Amino acid sequence: MSVIIREVTSRKELKKFIWFGINLYKDCEFAAPPLLMDDLLNLSIGKNPALDFCETAYFLAYKNNKIVGRIAAIINPVANESWDQKRARFGWVDFIDDEDVSKALFDTAIAWAKSKGMNEIHGPLGFTDFDHEGTLVDGYDRKGTLAGIYNYPYYPAHIEKYGFTKDIDWKEYLITIPDEFPEKYFRIADIVKSKFNLTAKRFTSRKQIVTNYAEKIFDLLNLCYQHLYGFSKLNEKQKHFYISLYFSFFRLDTVSIIVDEKDDVVALGIAMPSFTNALQKAKGRLFPFGWFYMLRALKKNDTVDLYLMAVHPDYQSKGVNSILFAELMPRFAKNGYKFAESNPELETNTRMSSQWGNFEYVNHKSRRVYVKDI
């Protein structure tokens, strides 16, 4: 039977689009499937402010009247202007191990991109850097995370056979948290704080962070990430979207914010206990029991995920990251975390990866963005 491609045009079809990605991995011990409600929020016009300016089209592949694949085609004009490119993106791409299916999906996304005047397509990428990025190319025997895509090993083979080539890779690291944090870090942290008049903030409520520092955090991220691959600056609506999405569900003792004498944020480290096992048990649904698994993950866990780390350019290479480690690592050990999982780090961002050299660590995953002229 031939592959039939249909564009998603209703909320009912959008749910099918999301559920295909969840169900394809329902028996995979390594995947961390998203929650339906999260993807619905992210992919819906009127909900995600990125869709106020991004052009999108979602497609489902059918074979024998059964959904066998999906793909999102995206144009982010802010990123294209920033990088002086005419690139479309593909994301939320999943398919069974059938080359006819993957080819039909990519053919459709490329035809859509050409109709919009684009001359290249790259991915997997989302609307912004806060969406999933990259196809897993190494580390298939490692569990995925809330922030990282897990995919079957046949994905890269399909993508490369179609004619895509590597554009850039991300590395992910598993860091062993020391039972006793090296004393030298505390000494260095104290020296740096004194030299630059910096303060490590402590909080008693999430409201304190949101009210006083949330917007400053995203201003710092816009500044620090502006030169990273594919980044597009977040506008005010996007900042508030992510603040409401992320800042209501974390532990206060896994957040470190460093401010200067003006109370401006110059460095930050935001982590959360791993939600991988909770997401596997939730199976895409927050109710009736998914919320329980998520809450339990916050309280009982041996792994913490490092979501965001940033240091203001004026303070980079001056030891400010030692303050973040001196703040966070002892708390991690106290909470019983044995391992920290890094967020994907660009292979070109050696300044970030070099900081793990003082710890026991392993590069246990790699993921790739592909590109193709169209």
C-alpha cells in the first residue's frame, strides 16, 4: 500500500499527531514520552507565542489506514533574519522503520518549505531553543530526559539515506556527584564573590524567583545564547510563556542565581530532579496518576537534570561558575542525588564542556541536527 500524507487541520488530528509520538515508544525502556497536555500547549496556535510569528504545518503519514509517521514543518523568520538564512525546520519527526514512510514525510516537508521560498531545511528542531533538538546518534542504551529526544537507532540511517548531512552535534554528559565537594571550589567561590561583589541568592518560595528574577533570567539567556546554533531571541510574550510553564514546578534547592551589586542576574544554574521514570509511568497523561509520579520524582530521585546554565559574557572565564557549583553540588549530594545529567551541549561550546573536567563524568549521548539544500 502507498503512503498517504494528510495535513493536520483540527485539534482532534493534533491529538493524533501527539499520541503517535507517545505510542511509538510505549514499549521502549529508554524513552521518556512527553505529556499530551504539554505538547498540545506547545503546538497550538493561540497558546504558544512562538506561533504568532512562526509558520507551521503538521503532517501525518498513513499506511493501510493506520498512522505510521508524523512531521512538523516550521519557518522561524526571527532565526532566519538573525542568521541571514532562508531555512525551514523539521521537528516532531517520528516514523516506523519503513523508508517509504520517512521519504514521504520529508518529501512533504520539503515541498511545503519550497512553496514558502526556502532554500534549505534543517532539523530536528523546534520553534525555539527551548524545544527538543537533534536526532540521537549515540547512546541508545541510555534513558532519555524531559529535555532531550530519544529515538530509535534507525532514524539517522533513514535521514542520511534521504540525503541529509550533518550540520552540528550536541553532547550530553553524565556527571557523578561527589559525596564531598572539593574544598577548593568553596575557596575559589568565596574569592570570586568578594572580588566582583557577587551574591548567591537563597529563596524560600517560587514566587520570590518569579517576581524578582524570572525576566532577568531570560534576559541573560537571550544575551548568553545569542551566538549558539539556530538561536532566536525570545520576545516578551515568549518570556512570560516560559516563566508560567517552567517556574511553577521545581525545587528551590536545585536553583542557583548569582547577582551583582545592582541585583542583576550575572549567572544561573537551574536543575530539576529527573522526570524520566515518572514520564514512563504516566504514559502521556497527567491524570489520573501522572501527577502523582511527577510529584514523587521531585521528592525521591537519584538523578538531577541540569536544564540551564549561563554566565554573563562580562564574567565568563573569571571563576563565576565555581559559585554555581559550590551552591548546587553540596545540595545535590544532601538530597541523595548520585548523578547529574547535562542538557545537550553544542560540540563547539568547549567552554561549557570543559567545566566537567574536575568531576567524574562520561559523554554518554550525542545528538545531531541535519541539513539539506532544497
